[in-house]
Amino acid sequence: MPLSPGLVGDLQRILGPEGLVLSHEGRLVYECDMHTFYKGAPDAVALPSTTAEVVAIVRLCREARVPIVPRGSGTGLIGGAMAPSGGVMVGLNRMNRILEVDLPNRCATVQPGLINLSLTKAVEARGWFFAPDPSSQMVSSIGGNVSTNAGGPHCLKYGITSNHVLGLELVTGRGELVTLGGKVADHPGYDLTGVAVGSEGTFGLVTAITVRLVHVAQAVKTILASFADLEDASEAVSAIIAAGIVPAALEMLDELMIRAINEGTGAGYPKDAAAVLLIELDGPAEEVEAQGERAARICWERGALEVRVAQDAAERALLWKGRKEAAGAVGRLAPTYLLQDAVVPRSKLPAIMRELGAIGARHGVQIANVFHAGDGNLHPLILYDDRNPDELERAKAANEELLHACIAMGGTVTGEHGVGLDKAKNLPLQYGDADLNFMYRLRGVFDPQRLMNPKKLLPAHPACGEGWRPPRPRLPEGAWI
Amino acid sequence: MEQTLGAFRGPDAPDLDELRTCVHCGICLPQCPTYRVLGEEMDSPRGRIYLMRAAAEGRIGLTPTFAHHLDLCLGCRACETACPSGVKFGSLLEATRIQLRRHGPPPRHRRLEDVILSVFPEPARLGVALAAFRLYRRSGLRRLVRATRVLRPFPRLAALEALLDDVPAAESLPPLIPARGTARGRVGLLTGCVQRHLYPGVNRDTARLLALAGYEVVVPRAQGCCGALELHAGRAEAFRSRARALAAAFPDDLDFVVANAAGCGSAMKEYGRWLPATAGFAARVRDVAEVLVEADLPLGPLPLTVTYHDACHLAHGQRVRQAPRALLRRIPGLTLVELGDSDLCCGSAGVYNLLEPALARELLALKVARIVETGARVVATGNPGCLLQIAQGCRQRGLDVTLVHPVELLARAVAVRAAGRRGASAPPSEASETD
């Protein structure tokens, strides 16, 4: 439904001609994020520069009962930053300043559009960094990271985004500007920061974020181990963790992914390996040295073909560049893919890798793997060509089967990408009716009109599209077996 | 029957498979100058590819809005360097601009573009225009124009006026320059249009250094423009005839065809994509830094602090980043300090600074601010457009910063060494070297 001329006029007055995108072509490019499978163009894109503008946008849209969809850098993988119901998309990428760096209190306050890596770059010379490091960190915004409670390779040791957010400034769906949490760790009352992190814009729009900064470790060691067999690599992962080593990061890539990355970034991963582990250790120099030797020994014992330690910062950076650009490099393999984010208990890695291979073979689709092995957080990329409808159907079938296999092994439907439009339908696999109903009521406190990022995060009721009531039968017995 | 691909028609349409290589990851966004300044998806590489794809799929037409966002692109190709999927944005943009030129709305600044493109690529006309400019500057008319600010209502004309400081006297190189010392081979030298008239010293130094490196240097008199400006403006026919003529102007027996202007070298290296018959010529094209870095030049000391700006069409277009830096580091006494965002476009981008002066000015301000941070008084860069643009930015901020092409520093270092050698005080170790 197009916006009323009155609303458009009011938005233009607030944002100026450069701050409101109305053209058909302009709106079109905002119709999807990195999950291009889901498309929905907004009726307008607002590009505010100040918190006051954000408040005004929310109030106007609330009055006009027009949906609001937040967007940062549009790198999400769950169909979060797209407008299935139209409305006004609010691109927060122009609000990208660092408001304060407060090293004595180990924190910084930033605007939501700030690119994740920009914060680390601003403080690294002084020995600090922002720990959450999603692979998109060179482009994704901290607001987007907060919204999806993003993870990243180094979250194995340092924790996910919610562990690093101290406070938020939030414009709720009611148009109120509220402050949640703050620099001081202990706030009386409800941990509303914790509630809001990961709310995917369903509570409102975040306009400022106070994050924890972490001091860099004395020593860092990055080890690349290659294996002729995916299962050997998976077993090495379990053995490393079982040995009491907590790597800063423990990543795994399979053959197909290695090929794409080598072509894409020239990261120089071993060409003939079926799997590569990227193990990073950090901490006091002696400890890192000792743990590095133990981790290497474990890899050799599990049949590693090669165990290589990055010799300098440049080599380490290149190994990580390859890993971080993995999803982007997939364009070299196929034009489109479905990306899962399921989690399995770490001990189930060998079994799920076997199952993945079988699922791919069964449906005749290629599956590339790159994932946070240390967390058991899988990222299988199911490759398909969207010009071939049959291939798409097979990819979708493989995708569903894979998800159910993870759940059957005691896993979860999503690890770090968020829920968005893509995984909302899967939440009933994870949560009971009472849980979902409670989440719905909680959302209503922040956004009673349900205008904030509609259709995301919580599953729509099959009948009325609003509110969760237990659908019956909840899941047919044996539906996925 | 004419082939169609959505809104694109006939030959030179963007390749749909190439467009589909983009997986929409957005890694290009922070590297894109227009996205950094404007903060809009449709002025980012990802957004522009999405627009091209939407046009190829027939979802949108070649509308003025489509053209506007494609025209705002600087064509710097920083997105290609960033792209993990290897999307060839430059050629997609060129193809789209060709389509726009043939089937789209008229360009916003068509008349100005017509004038510029009828002068710049024509060395003779450019020579006349610059002679007139020299007169304008020296007669005192410029002072009058600047004092009265009569150009204020004409920002694009004002941009052109501000860009040029002084115009050196014309000079030409002999058609053949023999190699010095051990012969390594035979190369051709592209003298360019802007380079030839505004930076004749760069051509002279390039030729000297190549000769010193052991190359016989052929400077064909008949050579014209490489056609890069026309290719970037989507004027395919004009570009192709220039490319064909330029390739024919150079003899076939050359080891390399050397360019010292990044924009020209980049376009020439990609001739094959547009004119398969010139692929052999294109394969021999090298930037001067790529050739000189293999040679052993006798360099004397230059006690200078220098920073290096990566010309887009050298760093992104030709992937030449290390060779110019390595050459500068070889100069004894020269300290090379890295420039922050060294590969972010300075806003020159061919004639972009004349067509889109406002955006170009913002990018120039960013560039000059980073130069100030380095503390360097000398900025080296391998493209005449960047030299002009950044020099103007520094001049307007009242900075005492000199812009040079790397070959100028190398030539000066060679001269210092030669002068030292001629003097009686030359150390014996130097004299014993053979080069």
C-alpha cells in the first residue's frame, strides 16, 4: 500500500530531499539483504542522521499505522532487512559515528550504523578491540550485530554480542526514547539491555549502543591444519576442546569452500584437503605456546596432512581474510544458495557431517561448509541455480531435512544469524507454545501496534497472522524422520 | 533480429552471468567512495549491480533515475578489489553506460560532456585549448575572474577553471630513444593526451628511465588517445575507433607498450574485451612501474618524506600496488609513509570532477585530510588526473605539498647519482658498479 501524501510530505520535511528515497529504482535495491531469496521493497526508505529524526519517523509512522523496517548495512542472512509488508525502511547507516571512547571504563558508545570493524580500527592502536567479529564485520553495522545478537569466530572464547553490550538507547515502537542499561555493569531492576539485544528491530530502533572493549592478548597464534577426511577434522575439534583448550576461534572449512576461497582471496589454503581447521589461540605467551603445541599434536594424532603456524601478522591476516570472505566467495561456485545456521552439540560434529553428505547426495545438491566448529555452529551453504526451479525445490528440501537432522541431534535452529523471516517458521521446533505466547506479549510492551519489523522473529499465526496461539497439531509425529 | 536482455538491447549488453556472480554480501560497500559520501544503497556497487540486474531481467527500464545512479559511479573499481566473488564491475559499468548512451535518456550534462570529449582526447585541440588557458592565466584575466567570482553560477566551469594552475610549454620526444647500457628490449611509449600537454616532464622522465633500464624506446608520432574517457562515457564507437588506431600506431615487435597514466594503461590492458583483434596489443601493455621495478636503476639520495596515493586505475584497475612503492623505497634517503585510505578515489576519475564537481570536492577533501595526517610534503601518484585533482585540493587548502609522478622522483634520484659521479667526490664503491 503506497504511503499517504501527507506522511510522505511530513517525512520529507524532517529528512530533506536527500534523506528519503521514493523512486521505484531506489526502493527496489532495498528489497533484500544478503538473503536474496526473500524480497519485499519498502514504500519509502528513510535515511536519518540524528536520533531526533528517528524519533520523528517512528511517531509519524505510528500515527499513520505504517510498518517500520530497520536496516544497517544489509548483510543479514535471515531476510531481516527487507519489507514483506511494505512501509518505511529506516536505513541507519548514516548514523555511523563513534560518540565516545572511554578506555578507563573499557567501553565505547557508538551510533548503530557504525561498521563493526571501524570500532576496532579506532582503538587497536591503543591495544583494544571490539570482540564480536561476525564474518561480515568489515561491512556489517554494530546496530545490525546488536539486532541479531551476532556471533563470530572469536565468540568461542569471548562470547557473543549480548555479552558485549552494556547499554542501549532505543526508540520504542511507541515512539518513546528510552535508555536501557549503561556503562556501569550493575543496573537495578530488569536487564532490559539483555532483552533488547537480539530483538531484531521488533521492539524499536536502536540509536546508540554502549559496548564493552577488550584488551588484546599478549600473544596470538593461528594454526592451519588440513585433513584428508572431514570426520577426522571434526574429531580433532572435539578432542581439542575436550583437552581443556579454549581457543579464541576454531573454524572448519570443507573442500568446496576451500576452492572458492582460494580463488576468491588467494588465501593459500591447502588445495587437496577435504577439510581445513583454523585454530587461533590467544593469551599469555607461554600459555599460547604450550596450547599451540598440544593442539598441533592432537591434529597430527587425528591424521592431519599438514599443520602450519602463521609466521607473522600478514600471514594470519590472510588466513582470516579467506575465512571471513567465505560467504562472499561462494558466488564463484553458484549464483545462489540457502544458508543454514543450525547448531549441534559439538560431540555430534562427526555424525552431522556424515549426515550432511548423505542429505546432499540424496537431493543431488552441492553443500559447501564453513563454520564455527568450536561452537558446533554449522553454516552449510546449499548451492543452487535459481533459474532452475527443480534445483531450488531440491535445495529447499535438503535445507529442511538438514535442519531437522540438527534438531534431532539436540541442536537449535539458529546460532548467530538471527531469526528474521527465514527462521521464524522454525521457532516452534525450538520453543513451546507458552514460550512463544510470552514472547509475543513482551513484544507488545515495546510495540503494541506491531508495526516494528513485522513478520520477523516470531512466527505468524496461520490464521490471523498475528499473535501466537498453539496451532494444532503442533507437529505431526515423524514429520521429519 | 536484435537481441534483447530485459531493458538492454543489441551488442555490448552487460553479461547476465557476470551480474549473477554478485551474492549481495556488501563487502564492497565501505570501499565505495560514493556510498561513503552518500550512504545510499543505489549509490553503492551492490546497489548498482542490483539495478543493472533488474534492468537485465526487465524489472526496470533505462530510466533517468537508473542513469543517474550509474552516472554517479566514479568507475574507480575499488569494489572489484574488495569483491570475494570476483565480479568484474568495471566492464559491467562500461557495458551499461554503452547501453544508456544508445538506448537511454540523454546524459544530464550532455553538452559539457560533448565539449570535454571533443577536446581532451584530441591532442591538437587540447594543445590549442591549453595555450588559450595559458594566455588567460598570464594576462591577468584569471585574477579578474576569480576576484569577481563570475563563474559562481557555473559550478562545472568553475571546477575546470580551478583545476588548472599553470600549463607548461609544449615539448615533444624524439621518435626513437636508444637504450643505454645492456639492451633488455624494445618498448613503445604512450604519450597520452593530458599527460603530453600538462606533464611533459613525466613523459620525458619515463623515456629516460626506460632507456636507462636498457630499453630502446619507440615514441610513435601518429599515436592518439587511448579512448578511456569515451569508454567510460559509454561512447563505444568512438572508443573502438581510437583503440583500433592506437593499437595500429605501435609496431608489432615491441616487448611492452608502456603507459605512465593509470587510466590509459587500465583501458588499454582491457582492449581485448571490446575489440578482440587488439588482444595481442593489450597483452603487451604495462604500467611504467611494472617495467622499471624489474630494472636496476642507479639512484642517488633524495632526503624526502613522500607519501603515495594509489590511482584507482593502477591499484584497482591493474592491480599494481607494490611496484611503485618498491621503486620509491629504493631511493636512498627517501622515507615512504603510508597514506590512510590510499586507494580511496580522489574524485578526479577521468572527467568526473568536471561533471560532478560537488561529490568530487567531498572526496578530494577526504583525500587532502589524510595527506595532512602523513606530514609528507611530497605526494606521488601514477595518474595525471589524480595529480591535477590532488594538487588543486592542496593548493586550495594552502598546503605546501608537491604532487609528483613516481618517475619524476626516480629521474631526480638518477640525476643526483649522476651529478655525484661526475663530481670528484664520488665514492669509489659507486664507480666500481656496472650499470
